[in-house]
Amino acid sequence: MNSGSNSTFNQFNTTNKYVSSTQEFLESNSLVAQVAFLLLVLILFVFLLRLGISILGYYFSPSDSPKIINGMVDAKQLIVIPQDPSIEGSIPISRSVNASDGIEFTWSTWIYIDDLTYNSGKYKCVFYKGNDFSSDPNDTDAKGLNFPNNAPGVYIAPNTNDLIIFMNTFNVINEQITINDIPLNKWVNVIIRCQNNTLDVYINGTIVKSHHLHGVPKQNYGDLYIAPNGGFAGYISNLWYYNYGLGTSAISNIVRKGPNTKMKGSNGINMKNNNYLSLRWYFYGSQDEFNP
């Protein structure tokens, strides 16, 4: 009888050991599962947090290629675009994308020149990026030309309808590119594209000058000045900046869409000539259907 009782007791103890071991194993597995679950939740939280920050940054951060003027403005009225992000109304112009071949950026704008008698005898500025306006004390023939920073600077010549573009480099203060005979009383698209040391100028989608700069383009953190010193008689539309070099198809797209003739802050005005493109840059013959 005692022998049977001992055997039963031993079996009971063995069973208890198995049950206890199983419980410990389950408890240890449960702890591992809890830790793994917490790690998974933490990883998921970090992923969603980074995704949310990226989405917010995409929608609320300043664009690297801003549309500075999206519409039309009077070219006699000064507009200053601050570059300090803390200032209300600022539109920061980001430094260019430095591609494998060097600096790249593009400026595009539309201009409509009414006449040349207004502000005659001095440079009539479309826009420039640089310091608050000051003239070169050693150059009395440069009235209306900002000094020293033009990165770039776009001007109408003092007494002709030539368009003059200035660009600072580290070797030359102001390198000059002249585009002759810009049409009057017509909308003209001007695109300035810099790729490494080459500055290309497009008029209505056609490349008219490809200038090799004598040094690396010198960008600056100065404000953007549109139509300073009285500007010129006419209008400016769609002043856009890209921190990379536009391709030919993108340039053609801009020209195809044309200028935005809705006056900023108004319902628009009636233009003098609905034929906004000057075809002189496509057809150079005179006294024909395109150039009467």
C-alpha cells in the first residue's frame, strides 16, 4: 500500500515539474513576444513620424523652384523679394543644384516693352539679384546699372532696344551678354540657363547666345529686385526660378503656354496686341507675313 502511494506521489511530482516547466517556457515566450511587439510598434512609429515630417515638409517648405511672380505686374513699380525666411513675404531663392558638370540654374520671365523714351539715357532694369541698389562710382556711363552684384541682372540698354544680361563670376565682377533688337509692343520670353561655366540665353524658345563665362558663376544671398529705379515702360509676367538647368522640351512648354496677362491684384487688363509672340526670332526675313 505504501509502495503504491509513493509511486503515485512520485508521478504527481513529475507531472508538476512538467507543468511548471511548460508554464515557464510559455511565460518566457510571452515576454519575448511582448518585447518583439514593442519593438515593432516603435519601428512603425518612427517610420510614420518620418513619413509625416516628409509630407509636411513637402507641402509647407519653400519651393526650390519658386514662381516669384505668377501673373503680370507694371514694370515701373519696384518689387523687392526678401531672401530672409523670417521676413513676411520672402521667397527664398535656393542655391543651384550642383550637378556632375557644376552649377545649374534657370531664370524665365516674359517682358512687354511699350517704348524706349521712358527712363532714356540709363539702364532700365527688369530684375537683378544682389545688394540694395548702388552704382559704380568709377563708371559714369552705367546709370541705372546696379553694382557690384548681379546674379543675374537683366537690363534694357540706355538708348536702344538691346537686352543686356550681367552675371557675376569669381574672376570678373560683371560679365556682359548683349541680345540685339528685342521687339517692342510684343510679349517676349527671356530664359537664362546656366550650366557649369556656360550661360545660354533663349528668346521665345530659341537659343540666341551661348556665352562661356570666364569664371565660376558667383551666386549671392541678396534680395531680388524687380523693376528698380523706375524700371521700364511696359509689363513683366511670370518671373520663375529653377535651381537646375531646364531642358529644351521644358523651355518649349513655357513658350507654348505664353505669359499670364492677369494683373496681380486685379481682374486683368486688355493688352494692345493679342499676338503676344514676336516671330522675328523664328523667321528672320524682313517685309514678309511675319515681319511686315
